[in-house]
Amino acid sequence: MTTRDATAVLTLNAGSSSLKIGLFSAALEAMASGHVDRIGGEGSLTLRRADGALLALPDGVTADFSDHARSLATAIGALRALFPGLGIAAVGHRVVHGGPDHRGPIVIRGDALARLAAFEPFAPLHQPHNLAGIRAAIDAFPHAVQVACFDTAFHRGHPFVHDTFALPRALYDKGVRRYGFHGLSYDYVSGALARDWPALAGGRVIVAHLGNGASMCAMKAGRSVASTMGFSALDGLPMGTRCGQLDPGVVLYLMQQEGMDADAISDLLYRRSGLLGLSDLSNDMRRLEASDTPGAREAIDHFVFRIQREIGGLAAALRGLDGVVFCGGIGENSRMIRARVAEGMGWLGIQVDPGRNAANGPVISPDGAPVTVLTIPTDEEIVIARATAALSAQKEQVPA
């Protein structure tokens, strides 16, 4: 197949042991999605049509999930069998860390990969796998435009006081600062507000991206002014297995008194803390909500408390509040968490109507409430696809 035949856009979100894939037409209509789980182990591929219907792995496609490159090859082989004549014009990649300078997506060319690899110490559990996905896609589609879309980019306009730590300025200049993450999700929500609630979009809104990874973003006129996540994806809210905000003295204690090295501490804070560590049961909110154990109840209580506390801080950064948006797996689906968060927040104007909340919105606040509360299903893949298509079109205008 020649590059002239290539019209589709592919999106990739590579994790440490997973790969999320989105396939879009040239008109950016969703065609299919895929999810490879347990790469390097007993891997599996789930494929779905745009309407959500499951697709079987076509006959003749060898299932090999031993690494990212082979997992991608398996998924692409399946998609090509399902969509004869499929050609990929461009591939868009979620990259967690873009550093202090990238304020938007970039085309991967020249030394771009090497420059992005320099940010691996800032996101050691995410960035290497994101870049492995890019390398695998370059091998699979050598003629396609490769685009990196950064989770940090949406937050790059923060005021200095929101980005800095009270550390020596030399460390800030070296990149030790607050970056914020989940920017692709916030970008989507910002666009959805501008389209469907333009008056609210022009105001002061807190967006709560609540899932296995969780953070919150304060937006003014659709732009990020503050975020709960900071230097790493550990900061802020407790998450499925990540600790959230932590006194750095705890890390010193773990090193000096418990004899833990950096790898052991990293494993504790990223993989064994959060809802899982608090509950001693699960990182899945659905299972915690269904449980009657004290640990599950306490984990939920702490999660709700931290959300409420961060709402107060972000509202202060905004100098007021006009709207709250819930998104992410928990934010979009947990009626109980949304209701619990609203309890006791009436002083800030946050109220939730039980009937509207039970129906999952999109508007879940009562008529006339001072603060409009919404649920908006986020879609990071379409944000990546749009940016990739736009940069691909620009590249085609540039003479070789």
C-alpha cells in the first residue's frame, strides 16, 4: 500500500503493560478501538467497533504480546484484516511529559525522541513506555506522520506562583516544578464546555478527572490556571494505587528508618498505596462501594475528603467558582462519589440534585444553583486524533 492510499489516523496510548488504540477515518469519525492488556505476560487484545460492539480477532492474525512492538503489530494486523485497504496517514501518541517548553503537540522528527527521553526521570513509570510506543509505530508505519500529544501541555500557561516549589531557584531552572497532568482530558472538557455551555466556559470552572489516576484542574475562560498534580503523577488526590499528596518527610523516614531504597519507595507510592493501600482490598471504586468493610469505607471517606479540600484550594486560586465538571471513570459513573463530594460544599454553592445525579446528568445541579455541576464523558483519543490530523495536514504543505 502506498502513502497515497493512507488516509486513516491511528492514536496510541502506551502504558507499562498496556496499549490503547483508536482508529479514525480521514474525517475523524471513530472506526474502531483496541486495548492490549498484560504486555509481556499473558497478553490479550480487545477490539470494538465504534458502536462498542466486540470484534473477534480475525483468522490468520498471530497474537503476540511479548512486547510493545509485537503487540502493536498484532493489533494492526487485526485492524487491517477487519478493514481491507486500510492505510495509516498519521499516528498520534499520548506522551505524559512534554517538559517546561512544549505547549502543544509536535511532529516527531530529528532529535525529538532524544529530547523527550530527557524527561524520563520526571515520569519514570510513564515516559519510557510512551516513547516505546512511538518507536514501535515508526517501525510499523515508516511513511506516516508521527505526532506527540502531551499531558502536560494544557497546563503550561500557569502563573509562576502556581508552578514553583519553595526550593532553590536553580532547581526550578533545571525543571523541578509543578507540571500538571491529564491535560488531554482537560483539553477535551474545555472544548465541550465551549461548544455546549459557552457562558460557563468563559467563567471559573473546576474539572475533576477521577479514575484510577485522579487529578483536578482550575480553569478560567477555558485555560488551566492551577492543577492538583505537580512535579509527578503522584501528587494531589489519592488514586487507585498512588498515594497523592505526601509529606516529603515520609520519604526520608522510609529511607532512613525503614531502609527502603528508591525502587522500593517507588513501588510503594505508585503501586501499593492510594485506594488499594487504604482499603487493603482493591483499587476499583466499584468494588469499594459494594464492600461493607471498614477499610473500604475509610478509603472512600479519605478520597472524598481530599477532593473537597482540593476544590476549596482551587476555588481560591480562581477567586470564585461558577462550575464543577466530573469526568473520568469514577467521575462519570459513580453517583455516590459525586453526591458525597457535594455534601457539605453548599457554602461554596455546590449542590447536586439526586434525580439528575442518578441519571448521570449531564447537568446534575438543581435549577438556579449558584454553581453549575456537570458530568462530561471525556475523550482523550479524539483530542489526539484532531491534533494529529491538523499537524499532518500542515506537514503536507511543507515542501520536502
